[in-house]
Amino acid sequence: MKLSTPLIGRKNEQKILVKALNSSEPEMIAIIGRRRVGKTFLIRSVYDNRIDFELTGVQNHTQSQQLKNFHSLLKAQFGEQNTPQKKPTDWMDAFWQLTSVLEKKDKQEKLVVFLDEISWLATPKSGFLEALGFFWNSWASKQNIVVVLCASAASWMIQKIVYHKGGLHNRITKRIDLQPFTLCETELYLKSRNISADRYQILQLYMAMGGIPHYLKELEAGKSAIQNIDALCFTKGGLLNDEFSKLYPALFDNSTNHILIVRALAQKWKGMTRSELIVATKLPDGGGFSNTLEELISCGFVSDYYPFGKKKKDVLYRLTDEYSLFYLQFIENQRIQEESIWQHLSQTQLYKSWTGYAFESLCLKHIVQLKKALGISGIYAEASSYIHKGNQTEQGIQIDLVLDRKDHTINLFEIKFYSSQWHINKSEATELREKVALFKRLTKTQKQVFLTLVTTFGIKINEQSIGLIDNDLSMDVLFEP
């Protein structure tokens, strides 16, 4: 089956898949990534007509329905004359049937079996994982074969497949953690779909929906970022108008607590400690809370950051899923369904505050590109934030991003989202100068400190910026591969 849309990016992932196909060993590959990130598309694009059998689990189907679907696909992909006539009675029987039809295939070429959305197949007491383990250990592990396992629930994949304690224990030979598109990949993807958008427009789209291919696929050529956001997010029937209500239940069996944490973090953009989250959500402190938080992190919705100079207990959790934040800030409570609502909202103070945080969050996801722009790709550096709460006698400061480098240097980042060049005035220059001085004094660092700006269009050089700004980076550096 030849796909009409070309595969964008995913270079390392493609190498892993091709290497598995060409190896002389049996391979079992786990593909981990959130809903809509393009896992299925990646497999179909790379393996194309090499897939011998493909099965996709269906959410909320009974085991009997899943087995019926399995049998129908077996007949469709191998022909009725080569397939057992009776529907399998259970998953052990189903894998025996799969083994019997695969045995008839030409063994010169590597066999490829693709099992997608397996968390919906491996329901409690279904016996699916036990049967899959038996299939691998008793037959597949002795064959020239690639078995690809995939599910949207990343945490489920890690717990049930990667760290399986039964027959699949240590059977995964390769693992792919598929991430959303970077800005570079997003730009290439839009070009492949003949969507002409400059980088400022792409930034606005990315801050609202992230680098999720399925979301980006809905964008229409000839429309501005504001028009596309209006159509997708604020129009009844738009893909992202109610995606939030489907997103978490599709990933987690009991998603209520996950949503509570996401909602709490949406109210405090700069992040919350674990203890603050427990107070805000009113959830009990314990292993259950830890697991829920880890699941959100493993799926890419939440990120943990260590404040500069702080210990592990001071780690900050931030909501870094662009769409979830955008939905909770703007879409959820927007009851008016009319054209150009986003045009109106984008003139508000909330919009300005949101763009500042969203752009900052975006920069944190592109540390590799920032290091490349600074010429320090080969130098180890730890990224963190710095917050010092002031009091009646001492000024407080907050620094968006700190890069603590092993070459005895620290970059202090100031991140600003503007619609044009930033013209630094006298008061802003004084504030930046004081921020650097206060950071040096409070941390007592002996390292060289560079003040680094990341803005959309760079700064306008004037007497205030000369001698103050060490590195001036524009949004273009974030679009590097």
C-alpha cells in the first residue's frame, strides 16, 4: 500500500526500522508515542508492502469482536484458502492460526507482523499478552521475522511490554520513542502539503496545537494561522474543538486524576512542585499519584525541570502539551460560535501572557537547536530555570532558562515573543542588567555569565543593547534540523 503523503523527518527511527528488517536476527520492536503522533504512519511508510500481517485493536470492543476482526483480517491478507475456517476461540488459538499461515510464506524475505493499538487487545483476563509471549518464544524467536508492537498509551507500553514480567520479559530488541514534530519537521511537513506559511505563522500554529502530525494535517492552504486556528479550535465540528475530551480517556484507563493534574498545571504556567500539585488537586499522596504523574511525563504532556541549584525534591512540573494548555485557556470556556473569534481573543492580555509562556515552553523543547546556534553542541550543559522569591527587603527574580555548561560558563536566557524586532528601552535594559547581577550574587557562581536573548525577530541594535546582550537569537535558530 503506497501512502500519498511523504514521510517527513523521523530519520533515526527509519534507520532503526530498516536495520531490523535487514538484520539476521528475529526482532521485536516496541513503538512508543502518544495518540495522533504518527506511529502507524511511520511503520506503514517504512515497511510499506513488506508487512505480511497487520492487526489493529479497536477501543471498547469485546474479546469476541477483536477475535472476529483478527480472523477477518487473516483471511483478507492471506486468502480464504490459506486460512483456518473457524474463528479462533481465544488469543492462544489466534496466534496458532497466525503461525500456520506464516509457515506457508516464503522464508527468504523477512516476515513482518504489525500489531497496532495492542492495549485495546490486551484487556484484563484476555490472555493476549500471554499468547503473544508464547507465540514469540515458541515460534517467532526462531524465525526470520520482525514483530512490531504499538499502542497510543505510552505508559502502558512501557509497563506491560518493555518491562513485562512474563513471557515477553527482555524480549524487546529495539525501542522507538516517537516524539511530536520539531519546528523544522513541522515546516517541512507543511511544505509537503503545499501549505505556504512563514515561520512566525508556524510558531503561532505550533504554540496552539504542537507538532502533532494528525492535527497539522487539518490545516488548510491559503489560510493564515489565525484563520486555521479559528476553523480547527473555535468552530463547531472542528477537530480540536473537543479533542481534549477524547485525548486522555483514549490513553489512560482511569483518566480522571490525569486530567486533574493537567488542569492544575494549566493554572500555574511556571510550574508546581509535587507538594503544591497535591494541594491543588486534593489527590492523596502516594504511589498512585506518582504513577499518574509519571504516565503524564512519559506521554509528553508534562515535563519535569530542576530549578538551578535545587535538589530533587524541588523539581517543578510544567504542562508542556501545547494543545492541552491552549484548550484550557481559550477553547473550553468559549461558548460563542462565530467567525473570527480567535482574531478577537488574540488582542487580549491573556493572549499576550499565553504567547510568552508558550514560546518559552517551545524553546525548552528545542535546547539542541539553541546549543547549535551558540556553537556549543559538543559541550555538556544542564538546562534549568531559576526562581528566587523576593521579600520586603530583597528583590525576586525569575529566569526563563539557564544553561549551566561544563566549560565554566552559564547562559542566562531571556525569551520574548514579539510581532516585530524587540527595541530594548532604558528601563528594560536596567532590569536585565540587575537580573544578571542578582543571579551572580545569589548563586555565588564563579562562572562566566552570558546574557542570551531568544526573540521572534531578534533585537534592534541600539545604545541600550550594546555591551548588554551577549547572544541575540531569533526564531530562525529554532527551525534548524
